[in-house]
Amino acid sequence: MKRNRIIVLISASAAGAAATISWLSVRRLVDRNRPASIAPVVGIATSARKVALVLNPSKSGTDEAIAAVKHVCAEAGLAEPLVFETEVDDPGQGAARKALDAGCDVVIAAGGDGTVRAVAEILRDTEASLGLIPLGTGNLLARNVDVPLDDMGTAAFGAIRGPVRTIDTGSITLDHVDGHTSEHAFLVIAGMGTDADIMDDTNEDLKARVGWLAYSEAGVRHMPGKRKKISISLDGGAEQTRSVRSVLFANCGKLQGLDLVPDAKIDDGVLDVVVLSPRSAAGWGWIILKTAFRSRGAIPVMGFYPSASLAVRCHEPMNTQIDGDATGLVNGLKVSVKPASLKIRLG
């Protein structure tokens, strides 16, 4: 028993020492005032006229989604919805364009986060509104705007007959290691570093069996590792060089029930940049505890910086992800917010 106490004491001391080293070794970005935010536009009452359903056929529940949307359209006296399926090499952009060309003013994305993001990419800056029927594993946007995950009928009703809310979208330009660039929209959180490594290395078979818990298994495997240097500029300011494990760009802040970025709002015209820079498992534990217990206190291994735009230059290639989808190694990237650029219909 005495020996066990000594082991526990030594382990606690080692963890405390590691946390102290993390604290002393992390430099924060300059303190920043939160940029002036725009006034949100919510609750616009409009009636749907013509509905399209963009469906990912690889997801379970597609037949139920079609039936639910048809039922709500019939109850509302609308024509039967147009149904378009996504394809392996076209996750939803092409289907969304067909819906707009057909004159649809409501386009419902039924699938995972990739389907939602692809449809939103085409709908933003148009008068058409996005509806959500979550069929994926993460369902990040649905969780952040309180679309029910286990009640398809209610989700379909909100997507067709609910009020319209106007939200921000993010834009990200990736400078890939092979020399080409690509531009994407994002709705929830994009990122670079360890978070992207986890998304890229999550076991798909395990994900199919246990859902989002598969990300935890990948997270444990990627917790060890070294920090990487980046040079970052916020809102056109001077570059600052930091050693980081991850940098996140949050349009909104909830992930699987955790409020990762408490100040992030989806309609304030501002992104929240989160810099994670732990040196050890103790540093990661600090971040997990702060997030789980919703602590408002600042910790040096997790910095929050509101910004409308930013640029990052990597000193060595880093992995990226957009709304949970891996998007490859980059040498750098640029991110900005498009305020009030997407109409979304909610219950």
C-alpha cells in the first residue's frame, strides 16, 4: 500500500512538472480586442415554394429521409420534392446546382458533414435556404444549430416550414504541398495539425461500428508528437512565429456535446482562432479538462483569438481538415469569414 502511494505521488509530481514546463514554454499571440461583430439576422418568416432533397445514397436512413420530406411537402400543399443524389466524385455541389437551376428555393442536405458543406458552398450568397436532415457520424452543423439527430420528421418539418436564419460561412484557401491551391467553404471548424491528423487516421470500420467514438481512439494515438512551427498573421497584422500542435478556425464551437469554443457564434461576422500548443500529455489533459468543465479561465496551452481573416505559413507541411473531412498536407493557408452569407431553415 505504501509503495502504491509513492508511485501515485511520483506520477502526480511528474504530471505537474510537465504541465509547468508547458506553461513556461508557450508564448501567446498578442492580446486582441474582439472585432466588432455584425447584428445577427434571425427568424425571417418565409414560405417554401419548391423543395429539393440532396441525398447521400451511402448513408443509412435515406428512404426514411425521402418519406419524411415528401410527407411535409404534401402537408404544406407543395409539389413533391425533387431528389438528387450525390456521387463519389461530386459530394453535393453538382446536385445543389441542379436544384437551383430547377428553381428550388429550399435545398435540403441529407447526409453527413461533407454533404452539408458541399450543398452550402453552392447556396451561399443566393436567396435559396439550406435545410438539414442529419444522416452522418459527426453532424457538426446540426448539433450547433439544434437540429434533432434522432427525429427525422421534426428535422424535415423545420427544413421546409421553419423560419430562416442567416449565418456566416468560412472560406479557406489551401496551398497544397504539390503546388496547387484549392478553395473551400466551411460551416463549423476547419483546422491544421493534430486535429487533422486524427481525422485523416480515424479507422473507418471502427467509425462505422461506434460512430464518433472512433475519433477518440485516433486521438489517443496522435497525442504524443512534437510541436511544429508556423508563422501566423491575424487581420493583416505582422507575422508571429509559434510552435503549435493544432490551429483551429471556428465559425461555431460545439463538437459532440463539448463547447470547445464558448465565445464562437455562427452569426457574429467573426471567426475564433484556437491555438493549441501542449508539449506533453499533461498539456493535452489540461485542454481536455478546461473544455469538459467549461472553465472560463485562460490556460497558456490553449489560446483564443477572434479574427475576421488570417494567413498561416507552415515551416514544415501540416495536415488539414475542413468540418471533419481530411483535406491533405499544405505549406500554408488563408482563412476569412463571409458574414451573413448563408440562409438556413430551422424548426
